[in-house]
Amino acid sequence: MPLISLIAALSENRILADSTKEHIHLGIPWNIPSDERRFKEITRRHPIIMGRKTYATFNTPLFNCTTIIVTRDPNFQAFGCLVFHSLQKAIEWAKMSETEEIFIAGGGEIYKEAITFADKLYLTIVEGDFVGDIYFPEFADFGEITKEEKLQENGFKFKFVEIERCVNEITSPPIIG
């Protein structure tokens, strides 16, 4: 079974973007080219699932991977992309051809649904509290940090973090009697 991984850039207060403002890039209040390079490197040759609004920030199929869009709009089409009407159906399709890792790249509602069964998080956490209305779900209890790298670019301090889900040891049920 392939890993299900969420990949996101967010602020310390879990803001992904502000849908009411045109910041640097469609509501995203930072510009970190090394984060974009990391995203491309990690997701290369893997399926990437995202919502329709997140896809609108790219507005083209992602290079060197299968771009899968989830939308409730039955008429939505995107040239060169696969379109599904539920996250579950998108993952089921991706599992038919992917053996290593399936990536989920937003937005807020899709992350909220997917974090309940995800295996791994690839996060870029930008230092500071930002204003916005699209949040990444709470992940403090998700798992163990397996990799962390602190960087600075374009006036932003940030860190690349990888977190793997904690697998609790299975214990025997208590004997009642």
C-alpha cells in the first residue's frame, strides 16, 4: 500500500492562505522559491490530489506527475488532469497505479478530511502569525518529527519538517471478570 502524505506550506498559526486577498500568490502571504522547488522534488512522478481552488493557483497540470482534482462541480474539467467528486474516489484511483506515495496538496477542507488517515506530513512552516481564512488542520498529536531543517529566504524564516504518524503499540484488552 502506498503512503498517503500531505504536503503544505503554512504559518505557525496554521494559515495556508487568505481567500479574501490577493497576496503574493493568490492569497498566499509569502514567496519562498525553495519551498516550490522542494514541492516539485518530493512529489515528482507521484500522483498529487488537490481541490479545485488549489488547482486554480497552478491552473495547469503539474509537471512530471499525475494531477488529480477533487471537486463537487459535476461539470468541472481540466485539460491533462483527472477529476473526481470525492477524495475517497481520487485515492482509490491513485492506488491502482502508485506503489510508493500519494500526495495531497490542499486545500483546507481536503487536508481536514485527509489528515485523519494520512501516514506522513511534509510541511513548510513559515515563522510568524499571518492573517487568513484557510487553515491547515491541527497536527500537534499527529506523530513524530523525523526531519527538520531551518532556513531563511526572501525575508521569511521557515523550516522544512517531516512528521510520520505514530503507530501505537497494540496491547491486549483488559481481562474483565
